Amino acid sequence: MRTSPASPFGRKVALAAAATGLADQLTIEPADVNNPLDSLLQQNPLGKIPTLITPEGQTLFDSRVIIEFLDAKAGGGVLIPKGDARWQVLRQQALADGLMDAALLVVYEDRYRPEDQRSPAWVARQQDKMARALDYAESHYTSPPVAGTLHVGEIALAAALGYLDLRFDGTWRSRYPKLVNWLTLFRQALPAYDATGRQP
């Protein structure tokens, strides 16, 4: 898999591989999305990470597609349940993915846009999305995760919270005690969480 150590979406896939017992089949190779000479641009025309290259040479992107692939390799219904529960899990994944998207956009605004071109109003809009997503997660997604039954919604949420710790100094923690406790339980249920994290 082509990714970057700080990518929350790459971490999400790595956690999914660990949860399905497929981590030893996942080779992680760094990718530099800012380098026009990086082979990532030939592997994925969007130039985005994560990108997975299967043993057969097929290229898969983005994280949702890769996780569907891992779920199928694990026998199906492991990360993404079948039946009505599927939609609840996919909704949780969508919320967490949206939280990561908004957080990344805030980081990119500061990192890549010249100071005189930055839009405080636009940043505030992304921060509002982040706050609403966290409010929703605090109210709906704090049931204790259980080792061996982790699904993609929980995995995505853990990756999102980890990214907020990395890039926003964990400021979310003072407002969302249920999510703080939930993430502690998730770390216990999936030790790969700490192994896949990058220090600030």
C-alpha cells in the first residue's frame, strides 16, 4: 500500500488489515503526494493516498474501496456486516471520513495556501463540520468496542480521533469525555492502534 505515516486514511486501512488478521499481507511503501515524479501518479491518476496494489497488479483506491477488498479477502461480513446493520456501520464510516476530510482541509489551508490568501470563514466552516461530527459521535458511537468484532465504522472513527490528536493537539478531548473513554477501549481492543500511530 502506498501511503504516508501521517495519513488518517492510510492508518484506517492499516487498522482494518490488523482487525482482519491480514496485516502481515500488507506491505506499506511511502508515497509523496507533493512529488510530481513519485510513481504514485502512475498508480493512481488522482495522486491520492492510500493506494493499494494487489498481488495481481490491480490498483485500488480510496480507503473505502480498499477496505471492501480487505473485507472480501477476510471472508466477507467481517468489517462491513451484512443485512440492516451494514447501513449503520457505513454511516458511521461516512461520518468519520467526513471528520477526517474537514480536518485535513484545515491543515492544508495553513500548510499550502499563502497567508494573504487564507480564508478564516472557510476554515471556520470546516471546524464547524468537525464539531458537529464529534457532537454526533459523542451521542451515538460510544458503545464499548469489542476485540474480534470491530467494524469499519469504529476503525474509521479511531483513525479520525488519532488524526485530531496528531494535528490539533488533542483539543477535542476536553469536550468529549465519552469519546476519550471509547478510544481508550478501542486501543485495548486493537493494539495495532498504537503501532500505527505517528507522533506529532
